[in-house]
Amino acid sequence: MTFPLTHELRALMPHPVSKTRPPPAPCSPQEEARRHFVTTLLGLLALPEGALAATAPKARPRIAFFTPNSEGNTYWPQVFRIMGFVAQSLGFEFVPYSFGVQNRFARLRDAVQSLSAQPRPDAVIASVVIGQSHGILEAARAMDIPVFILGPLFPAELPTLGGAPRVQYQNWPALFNWAEAQKGHALAKVLLQAAQRQNAVADDGRLHVVGLGGDPSWFGSGLREAGLRRAVAEHPNAVLKQVVPTHWRQSEGQQLTARLLARFPQASVFWAASDQLGSGAVQALTAAGKVPGKTAFTGGLDLSELGLDMVSQGQFVATAASPLMSYAQVAILVYDYLQGRDFEAELGREIEFPTLVATRDNAAQHQRLGRCVHGIDFKAFSKAHNPRLSRYDFSFEAFLTAAGVCARA
């Protein structure tokens, strides 16, 4: 069985060279990546009918995780660590793949190639940027591999995907969303409140705000920025001067903050779309003679170990995000799904995680849980391992309780 070529794939296919015309000039690296991806994907879509046969649950399934990554990133390694502990507890093989953030066609090519690598994964969790979901789902469908997408997705992409999980693609069981706009709003609100308490206003009597945004190829970056803009609009005494995009690197946070400070020397609120960017901002602010928490106010959007450390040290006002334990929830649900325990009836096809804000008042609690993940018995959270479990409970408090004495020390 084969699947028909979509208009998108036809558009990506290289055109044949005419015998009466000179050969075309060498293509760019980006175009080469596009063509290589199409060749790989078309080969996968031509798999025989038997490749689509359903398989029985495996005692030790192989679950792959596709994520973007940038140089010096501290967030994804922490996520991999948590999911690795879940894998050890439940009994599955966890295989993380990190792809670059600058060439989205190369990322898609690498993801599709990873699907066909031997041994093939029994399921894939994929953090995607614009244009990736369709190609990954098409290739995975040809191999009968379920794909769990980490959103959010650009609205313009949804029609090509059937609008929602389990409609056009039955191998797309769920979309997991983090409340990105809520994160951006929550952080901005806390930063504005802190700056207002210190009366850190410019000569015009207003709080001047600048922002370090994320990668525009990911829809969540725009949502985070929208949350910032909403918080500034709601504040009676604040003005947003500029937001600049980044590729999430700490060095960008430092360099761009220095430039923003030169352009807007009276800015006092420095919103950052990640903890890593925020830590770079702190370096630039300190070098410029600013005092974090006194004359300059910044924070990030990860609830990562880095961000929590910065909060505890007084360098950040706050870090806001869904807890990293939300990735433990994803891993447990994917594992249960592979064991025949479908979560749709209880949780639905689209699952959104709550946003928490860590300040100096509660950062230590988050840090203690992070240090104690290795001691959690995740089988207690799995319906496949714990058949008496009537409803899932993935609350922050439930994980704290499961961590036991370690998290209370």
C-alpha cells in the first residue's frame, strides 16, 4: 500500500533536467536539505502493505523523542534526564534525538531518517516547528508508528493535519500543549510588579520594557510574546519598547541585551523567553552596572534548574512555566497507550499543562523535587502498571508526595 503524493510534496520534488538545456546551478544547502528530505520521505511512503500491520504491545517498547537543541542548552538535557528516570521505572527504552534549530528542512529530514533507523521506535514524541508535523506524520503512518506532538502548532498547519488528533491521522493520538501565552503573561506581570515596587521608571514616569523573544519558526515563541504584550497593555504605567527574536542561545541573551540597553538606556524590565536567554541578560546587565532586583528586573520561561538557581540567588525575579515533570506525564501516557491503555476518554486528545511561577518564596520547593526525581516510583502513576488507578493524577503536589522524604528535606 502506498499513499498519494500531496501537493506540498510535489512542490518539493526536484524538476527533471531537460536534455536541450544546460544543467541548473548548484542548489543552496537549504534546498539540498529539502530535496534530500523528499527523497527519504517518498521512499518511506512506498513501503509494502505488510509494513502497516499492527503489532502487539511490547514488554519493553522503544520510545523516541525528537527535540530542537542549541549550543549550550541546559533545558533539554534536564528533560531527557527526567524522562530517562521514567523509562527506568516503567521499563521502556528511551531514545532522545537532538536536532539543530536554524535549518527546519534539515531538522525534518533528520527526523524522517530517524524514524526508519533500526531498531525502529514503537512511538515518537516530537517537538515541532512550522512545516514539520505533516512530514513526520506521513512518514510515521507508513510505518504504523504513533506520533505524539508537543505543541503548540501554527493554526495554518491544522487543516493539513485534519484539524485535530485522530481525524486525518489515526497515528496521531494526542497533542500536548504548554500554555505559552499564559507563561509569557505571568512572567511579565511579576517583573512589572517588582519594577513598580522599586519605582524603576524612566524620565517619562513609565516603566520601559524590552524583550528577548524566541525562535519565530516555533509558534510558541509568538504566543509567549503575545503574553508579554498583553501584560504591558494591562499595566497602567508601562510601555514596550522592543522585542528581538533569538535562537535561544545564552550568548544571544547577553549580546542582544547589551544592544537593547544601549538603545533604551532607561529600560528596567528585561523579559526573556527562556531561562537561558535570561541568564545571558543578567550577564549584560551586571556588566553595565545594573543591579538585578534593584535597578533591572528579569526572569525566564522554563522553571529549569538554571532559572531556579538564578531566582534563589536573586538574579531573577521569577521563572515561569509548566513544571518539567509535565514531560514525565507525557512519557507515562505514551507508555500506557502502547500497552493498550488509551487515555482519551479521561484526558481527551489535546492536553494542556498548567503554568506555575517560581519566585524566591517557593523556588526551593521546585529545586528539591528536581533533586529527588530519581527516587520516584513512576509505576504508581501508570495505569498499565497500577490497574487499580481509577484516574490519573499528575499534579505537582502528587509528584512531591511521591518523592517522599527527599523532597521535604
